[in-house]
Amino acid sequence: MNNIHLSILGSKQFSNILNELEFSNILNPSYQPNYSDKEILVKIIFAENLKIKEVKDSLLKNHPIILFVSSKDYFKKNRLKLLNFHVGLEIPIEILSFKEILNILITKYNFFKKSAIIIRDYKIDYNERSITHNKVKIKVKLTEKELELILALKNKNGLNKSFLLKSIWKYNSDLDTHAFETHLHRLRKKIKKHFQDKNFIIEKNSLYYLTN
């Protein structure tokens, strides 16, 4: 992650923790460098330690943002709307979960910048929200959650159901598993119907993967 720069607002302690874990490229919050196309600034905001105006101003910037709050009620109370590259997380959170969510956020952001990515024999188009196969002349539309699920599972290490709920549905971590299973079932059915691929997403030892 050498081209990822983290700017942490509202928690010096979290900066120290990441430094101890040898996270590189942690910036002073006031530092505003000129970035090249290959560099990404991610803002990590501890929202309740800042004035609400500062939080809202940060959300206007075109950067990937992770907001930490003690309760998801913070977003409703302050009428904050999280956009495509904003993720709201309740604390405390395990550092490994943070790293995984950060990776997913960067994948989504890079995907948006490129518009399309290749996964196996498939091409995923973010702007059109569609998927095509290089051997089948058909373009299949994806829902927003189906697209995010595919991007999350681009991680080759496999992800469990609880983590996918938290990362894809952002701060709605209490969403029941039925909703996740419904989205997963519909996506699998769609891929099988149009591309005859019944193993697009597999489950092994409670982890979900895109097949190689």
C-alpha cells in the first residue's frame, strides 16, 4: 500500500497504533500534498471528536473516507449521507477488520477511476453497473449491492458473512443474514443463467470466494 496515504482526524492514539503496526504513509492532517494519479488519500475520521461542520466539510471532498463512530445513530442524528467512497464503522473494531475494509474501499475507488476491471473471464463496468463474459455476447446489469459484493470478494483470502455485512452495508452491521443470503442467491442465479457459471462464488469453511 505504498501509494496509499492516510490522513487521520480526531485521534492521535489511532495514529500511534498504526505507526506501531508499521503502517506507512500516515500524514499530518494539515498536510495537503499534490497527488499523482497513482496516489490515493484516504481520510480516517473519528467523527465524534470533531465539530459536525468539520465532518460535513470533509465529506464534500472527493476522497475515500472512513468514519468511526460509537453508534450508527450519529449519522441519523446529524443527517449525514454516506456516498460511494464513504464507510461508517462503529468502534471498537479489530485492526485486521479495519485493514480489510480499507482494502475494499481502495479497490472500489480504483475501480471507479478505471471504470472497468477484469476478474477471471469477466469484465465489470462500474459506470454501467454491468458484467460481461469474454465468451458470451451479453451484458448483464448488476444491482449496487451485487457490484459491491463482487468487488469485496476480489480479495483472494476469502471473507466471512459478518464482515461482508459490515463492509458492504456500511454502518448497518445489524442487517440480518437473510438479506445477505438473498443478494448472494440472486447474484449466483443471475451469473448461472446468463453465463452458465454455477461456481462464480463459492463458500468454504464459512468464507466466501470468487473462484479462480
